[in-house]
Amino acid sequence: MRVLFIHQNFPAQFVHLAPALAADAKNDIRVLTPSKRPAPRGVKVHHYEIKRSSSENIHPWLVDMETKTIRAEAAFWAAQALKKQGFTPDLIIAHPGWGESLFLKEVWPTAKLALYCEFYYQAQGADSNFDPEFSQYEEDLACRLQLKNASFDLHLLQADAGLSPTHYQRSVFPEYFKSKISVIHDGINTQLLKPNPLVTMQLNGKTITKGDQIITFVNRNLEPMRGYHIFMRALPDILKQNPKARVIIVGGDDVSYGGKPPPGTTWKELFLQEVKSQLDMSRVHFVGKLSYPNFIQLLQISTVHVYLTYPFVLSWSLMEAMSVGCSIVASNTEPIREVIKNNETGILVDFFDQQEIVKSVTELLNNSKERESLGRHARDCIIERYDLVGKCLIEQKEWVMKV
């Protein structure tokens, strides 16, 4: 079987599936990407080069579509070169979010096209207009999002199948395509991500252990869509009510999702400065982005892990925390309700209710029996429903063969 993966930041969501298929010597597994990241073993990499930039005077509603068309054109010519070398895939598996795979059926019309269906933008209640404080609502928002989704629509019309990691993410796609989308998570390595009661870490020259009260909060980048502003506003009361607790905050200063902060600042600094005078900063630790081994250690040492999000793509970090056996306080938003059952695998709180967050974190910090129960059931949930080797990877490979 000949499979071509497409992703501008490969391996990304295909980090497990691509090498699993490549492990079979009968398969020819390749990737088309501009990324220079190392590819998994057995995967042949073909790069495409972007040779033009966006126009200066284009209509602002069309900037996203032009950017995706530029990528699609670059991938199209790279695919033509591959075809001339004699390669014709049986299956193309692509993340359509950057437009790269838009014209590949023009190169290989007989190839099946399967899409990683991560998210289809919504004008109300999801990534946009959920949080009144950061409502991006403008009279033309729905128009701009419709054009932002246009590339997805063009992909969906020619695709043979789709794959979503959660039922919520599948639910936001158009009705006409939902029947083609299978729900299979990317998979969590539960053997790597597991509890370790003996774990220790160095923090500012001191050793911390499971005996310390450690609150953890993790974002790829610290920003409103992942509830950073809500958490920071709850933090003064959390620390006042729990004088032995310390908080470790993981995340960068950039923007992964949603709008940019005011010029000259970052979301991290904006909301830190809002509450800094109320905080004992010797107990607040911003550690930036961690290496993966250090990230796992942090989850293993966590006493209470807080995860907040708009109704949007569900973070791997939540499910990794569950696999490690963290006791979790999470926002009662739709994607989270798919994996967190209140008072069983975690505690659900109103995204906007800072005092409820304070109360729930404080109660867990002071109830080891409840923490142990929540953590055990959280890990059981991940093993049963999202284990990489025992479930998800098997289902992904079956999905590939079915397509």
C-alpha cells in the first residue's frame, strides 16, 4: 500500500500512525511537507517550497484563502514532481487546515483522500463569541469565517473519508460530511504516561516531591482561549487559602489560538500584571515550555491539575494528565465533558466562575482520598478508551485499510 501524508508541521497528529504503517515492509509511506523536523523511521520525506508571499492589497476577507492557495500550489507542483518519478499513492491522508492538499486529487484522481477533521470554525459559541470579555463579534465575522471555512468545504467535497479525535470535534463539521467522519483519538501512551509516586523535580534549586502541594496549569501558549486569564484571576485566592501550595505554569508567550494581545505586550504579562500585586511570587513559577520528559515529571508530581478551555479542540495535555493519574479541575465545556465525568474522573467547574475554581482546587488540595480516587478513575478512563497501543493505533490502522 502506498500512502502519502500531508501536514505542514509533520509528524504532528500522524506521529504514531505514519511509523506504524511504515513498519510493514509491504507499505510505501511518504510525507509531503515543508517541515524540517525529523520524520519517523521508515517514512520517506519530500519537501515542498513556498515561493511566493501573500499580496499586500488583497481584500482582508480573502487573506486566509490566498495563504492556503499559495501552500496548495506549492504542494501541487511538488506532487507533480513525485508523479513524474513514478509515485502514485493509493491513499492521501491530509490535515486540510493549511490548504496543502487542495489540488492533490488533480494530480492523482484515483487516489483516495482522507482528511484529519480537527475543527470547522463556528461564528457563535465555540472558538468565537464564547467569552464575552474577548468577543470578536463584528458584523462581518460570520462572513469572514465562512470564507475561512471555504478551503475546508472544497476539501470535503472531494474527500472520501474523515477522522476526528473526539465526537465534539466531529460535531462541528457540516452535516453532509459527518457520516464520512470516524472518531478515533490520536492515542495516549499510557505506559510512558503513568503515575510515579517516587518522582522528584528541581525547582529553583530545591527538590520537590509528591509530598509538596503543587498546582499545575499547562498551555502551549498562555492565552484566553485556554482560560489563562480565568486561572490567573483565581490564583490570588487559591494561594491565600492554601499557604503551603505553589503553582507551576507551563506555556509560551505566543498565540496559538484566538486573537492577539494589545501591541507591546503578551497575554501572559497582561494577566500576570493584573494580579501580581496580590500574589506571593515566590510561590508562582512560570517555567515556559518544557521538554517532554520534564513535562511528564511535572504531571506526575502535580497535586491538582487545572485545565480550562473554550469549546474547541481538546488538548493532548488534559488526557496526558489523566493518564498520569492527576486529580483534575476542568471547565465544564463540551469537549471536556467527553472525557471528564464530574466527581468521577475529575471535577467540572463553570469556565467563568473563579470562586468555584478556587473552592474546587482548595478542596482537592486538602482531600488526599478524593484526589487518589479521581486520579485512579481518570487513568482507567484513558486506558479503556484512549490507549495508544491497545486501542487507538489498532483502530487507526483499521480505518486506513477501510478507506
